Amino acid sequence: MKCHVKKGDEVVVLAGADKGKRGKIIAVSPSKQRVLVEGVRLIKRHMRKSQQHPQGAIVEREGGIHLSNVMKTERFDARAAKRGATQPATA
């Protein structure tokens, strides 16, 4: 399947609880139509005991987001500029 984004792209989340957040794509799964975005949709995973986690652990990691709910940042900003929306000042 064809994806409009790829690993390493900067994207904006368009829908859901994390709407408006920006991040870099960590992984793309075209067969499932999902992407993992850095710092977005963080979920807690309970890890069993292992050499890396001798006591077990609760690890926060990114959850998948549907492809249709993300858009490249450049395209999103161009669309916002076209509408005349003002962008927040970045420091």
C-alpha cells in the first residue's frame, strides 16, 4: 500500500486526543495503515522481569495512529498560511 508519509518525516496529528501535536515518525506499518509518532499517544507497557528490567518495569512508549490522522508539517503549515491563520511564535 502507498503511504503519504515515511519514517523520519515531521507530521502534525489531525484528529484524536493528541490533535495538534507535532512529532517525527518513528515507524510506518503500511499493511496495518498505522504510524508511530515520537511523543504522541504515549501508552504504558508492563514489562516482565528480564535482564534489562530485573524487577520488571512500566515503560511508556508510543502507540499507533491511523495514517489518515497525520499530515506532513510543511503541507499543514502551507494550508494554514493559505487560510490566513497566524502561526504561534517559536522561540
